[in-house]
Amino acid sequence: MTRFLEILPDSVSLIERAKTLILGQISTVLQTSDYFTIVLAGGNTPKPLYDCLAKEDLPWQRIHVFWGDERYVPKDHPDSNQCMARSTWLGHVQIPSDNIHPISTDSGDPTVDAQKYQEHLRDFFQQDWPSFDLVLLGMGDDGHTASLFPRTQALKITDRLVTLGNKGTDPRITLTLPLINLSNRVIFLVTGENKRPALAHIFADQCDQSDYPSRSIEPRGDLWWLLDESAGAELKK
Ligand code: 6PG
């Protein structure tokens, strides 16, 4: 793994930088692969990035979109990560519906839907342990990422691609650490002063990874941390 840290002046320049990295990687990967696989982050930070990507003229037939986690709500619920990505991006581009691979929350049982997503991934990639081209991640102010929350059972799962990652009593479905760490690139998008304390722990020489799960993200390829000044000012020193 090669780690890159960039602190951008503000969230607008961070989104622009992320877009440049993503478009560059799509172009590079599609020179030698039939398709590009990207895993989306939920939350608020990526929304303007998805808005920007909706304006790009890309080979959508060769781009496949997955999710890193999903809140266990209906797909049209305002908290749904799928709903957010479709409304900001996927609903505005000519991407085939078969290229969109949401985490289903239809069965009523998160365990069942987590297993179904794992089966879907294995069927799509025809591999037991697939490697995504790119995983986008956010980070909570407690250091969680995807739905891998501090001191939860999800952090210990090593034999599955997808598991439950509950936020308190809210059920969530999440990709597991070993699957995320098989990816060729991870880009963290982190903005806001409220993220500073967790970042200080994550970038310290020693860090308890169970307290700050984002520290456990060590992809096979490269790891990009894109921070705005508000989030990353302390790391500049
Ligand atoms: C989610 C995300 C979660 C998010 C962080 C940061 O489903 O909410 O997967 O991990 O990326 O909580 O969220 P913000 O971008 O809103 O700060």
C-alpha cells in the first residue's frame, strides 16, 4: 500500500481533486479492462462529488457501481445511500440499470440481505474475494468508515465480504475490512473541523484500530486521504 495525504483549501477544491483522481483512474483502468468497478460512500461529503460526476461524459456501459454500506431502510427512504447516489448522480446519466449494484434492504432481515449482497458480488466478479478498482469512503467523527463502527463485531469479520455493521440500534449492512482492503485504490473524502480529533488518532504513530476503524483501511493498492483545511490543519505541522 502507498499512502497519499492531500489537504485541500476547502471542500470545493477537495471535490475537484477527487473528481480528477477518479476520472484519471477510470481512463487508466479502461485501457486494459473491460469495465471499471467503483464502490460509493454514503453520508453527506460525497454528494457534491456525485453531482460533478453526473456532468461527465463517461463510458457508462463500462462502469459498474456498488455501495460500501447501506442503512437498513427502504431504497426510497431519505436516509438510503442508494437513494442519495441515484438522486445526485446515477439518475442523471445513461448508465445501464444492470451496472448499478445496490445493497438490497427488501427482505426485512439485514442478515439475509447481507448474505445476498455477498452472493451477488461473487456472482458478478466470478471470484470468492474480488478486488474493486476504487472504493470511496467517508469518515465519521468517531473514526468509523462505511458502517464499520468502533468496537463492533463487524471489525472482527474476516471470512465474509459483507456483514452487519450496526450504528447503535440502527441496523446497517457493510463491506468488511478484508474486502475493502483488497481494492486497488481507496479514496477517503473528509471535511470539517469535527473530524480533526479522530484524524489525529488515525495519523498518529500508534492507534487503537478498534477505536478508530478508518485506521484499519490498508488497501492492496494506494490509499488517498483527501482532507479539507478544516479537517486536516493539525496534520500539516
Ligand atoms: C454512511 C457512510 C458513513 C459516512 C461517514 C461520514 O452510510 O453514512 O457510509 O461511513 O461516510 O459517516 O459521513 P459524512 O460524509 O456525512 O460526514
